Amino acid sequence: TLFVDEAKVPKDVHEALQAASVDVRDYDRALPFLRAAAAEATVCVDPSRCSAAVVDAIPEHNRINEQCPVADFKAVKNEGELRGMRAAHVRDGAAVARAFSRLEKRVVSGESVNELDVDALLI
């Protein structure tokens, strides 16, 4: 089940999710769904990564407060993912270097620069 503002889901995406047997429900139904599911099963929840409302929706006797093991699996990257991450770091580094160069030229020329100007340089 995917809880989302259904108005933000394009029709083709909604259809693809349905074809993949993903039940799309409005976001405001998430906590009632979680409460009902947690009444029947034990749920692992990481209080450091979940909102208090989510943690509180799960009865304490059915709650395991610890990091979800899925996070550990997501941390393991294959070679293709590692290549993509490295390439993204190179692109990001080049963009930051360009922004700093432009910033330096502005400062050296005596131009007044504020946080919004620096923000615009990074975009």
C-alpha cells in the first residue's frame, strides 16, 4: 500500500502501480491503516527516523524500537550504483567549484553578495 496525495499521482503512474498490485490510498488514511495493522502484528519502527505520530500509532506491546534491517540492505551498493554515485560526486564537485569561482569574482570586484546570491550560484 502506498499512501500519497492521490491528486499528485499522474494517471499513468497510478495505472502502473495498480498493474504492479500496489494499492494507492490517500495519505490521511496511513495512520488508521498502521494502527489496524499493528493491532494484529509486531511492527519494527525506528523512532529516530519516524514521526512521533507513527511511533505512537503502534501499541507499545506490538512495537520493536530499532533500526529497520532494510536500511542496512539499502546501504549495500552494487558496482553500477557505486559508479553512479561517483559520477554524481564529480558533477556536484564541478558545480560547487564553478559556483565558488563565480562567487570569488563577485567578491573581488567589490560586489555585495548575500546568502540568496550564493544560493542562486549553486543552482
